[in-house]
Amino acid sequence: MLIFKRYLSHPAQLGFAFDIDGVLIRGAKVLPQGVKMLKLLQEKKCPFILLTNGGGVTEARKAAELSSKFNLPLNPKQIVLSHSPMQRLASKYGDKPVLIVGKDTCREVALSYGFKHVVTTDDIYEWNHTVWPFKNPPSNRRTDLNLENLQIAAIMMFYDSWDWGKDMQIMCDLLRSNQGKLGTLTNEPSKQSNSDFVWSNDYPLTRFAQGAFRISLEAVYKRLTGNQLEYTRFGKPEAETYRYAEDLLDNISDEMWPEHTHVQRTVYAIGDNPASDIKGANDHGWESILVRTGVWDESHGHDHDAKYLVHDVEEAVMLALEKEKLV
């Protein structure tokens, strides 16, 4: 009698990329099946990252926040935020003034990436509040700012705008300026970190995300100039984000399994947004798994050809582990 031992994958040959909102968290609620699966992967020493179009904080702060919510240790090296790949731009723009758009914590993020001369739209407003005369200037307005001769080398949108009107006005001013000088007319490269049009929270309807702001900015810019707005996008489903994420997975795996470096790896991407999670995974050659716990609604009838459609993250992880014969 012949007995054939079935082929078993090694954990180093496997990787997972989890979206956060709609997969591990829904609004303010942690989905317990997600925590259960992350713990299982940690026990099995399967490399995984959290790949989200969220942002606005450093990877270290996000890792600490999620570690507390999930009650399990996460390393900042496992976190890919929408703007994480943009830190590689510091080699080009690190010594030049850049405009960072997003909430106030984005200044800290940009500085942590190596951008030494960070300017925000709030800085510009405090320097000259007539740039957006539809709100009252802050009572504690800074008086040490002198941006008159500043030349902005690039505009980087790290996070959703918290003041669409002000941010759009300032971005359009700079995009039409003479070599990035405020208050002039004559194109600064624009970088945006998130293509999502909507996202989900506790409200029963989806909310506008950075993609909605981008579409509005494009329309306003075209009306002003007659030209299409040129920009570089990051975040899911952009290829640069997936290359960056794969580099992180390689590094994590090499640290976990130093005797199994440079192996061919199958990556399972688990997400709830067909336009970003599924499209990005498919385009990069990953195994895409769409879950029903987030923004996707089966009545939409369009799943961007997700390879697998499952109920939740637990079903997704178990499907992958069973396929790889690791359970």
C-alpha cells in the first residue's frame, strides 16, 4: 500500500492583508471574529498586515490604538495607512516646503516621514485669513508665520479634508500659482492618498471620503483653468500602495522565518470595498476575498470580480488556511 503525504504550505508562503473598517471594525464596534482570526494568525506565525485607506495619524499611533481595541500586540510595521507609501517621497521633497492637507495630526505624520518643511492649510489661513473669508479667524491665531515668499514644492493630501471649502480654495490657488508661491497666478504636483468615494461608520448610510473631495476639486479646477487636474494617487487600489505593502509583508516574514526568505508567497486580501480592496488585490495578483460586513451591498450586483465572496473575516481566513492546508 502506498501512502502519499499531502503537500503542506509553510506559513512563510502565506500572507494576509486586512482592511480595517468593515472587516475588523464596524463604526465604533470591534468585530470579535476579526480579533479571533488575528490571534490565530499570530499563533501560527502567518505574516499579516492591516491595509487601510484610513490615515491621519502615524503608523505607531494607529498600531497602539488598534492594539488597545483588539487587546493583542500589533507592530507599526504591520500598518499600511493611505499615506504610508508617501514617506518614500521624502527622498525628493524632504528638504522642500510641502503643503499637507488633512486634519491637524497630519503635520506630525509628515514630520515623522522626513518632510522637514511642513505647511498646512490652517497655517496659510492663520497667516492671511482673507484667503478664506467665510469663517472667523481663531482667537489664538499664530503671529509668527510669514509665508509671503514661500514656494510650495508639492501638495500632499494625507487625509480627508475637514474643511472642504478652505482646503479646496487653497489647493486651487497653489495649483494655479507661479512656482508654488502663494497669491500668484501662472502647477504644483499634487499627491492624494485615498481614492475611496465613500466609507461606512455607525450611520446607516455611507459617508463621503477623500475620493468625493478629489472629484469636487477636479471639477472646480477644470472650471477655473479649462484643464484636467494632474495628480498622483496613493492608497488602495493604486499599484504603488500594493508594492509598498508587499515589501512590508516580505520584511515581516523574513523576521518571523529567517530560514525561509525569498519564498513565493500567496497573499489573501480581505476587504469590504470592491472598488478599492478587491480591484487593488486583483490588479496586484493577490487572492481577493470580499466580505459582507462593510460597505458592499449585494443588491449593487457589482463585486469587481472578487475571487471569493464570504460572510465575514472569520470565514475568509479559514477559507485561506484550508486552501493552504494549514488547518
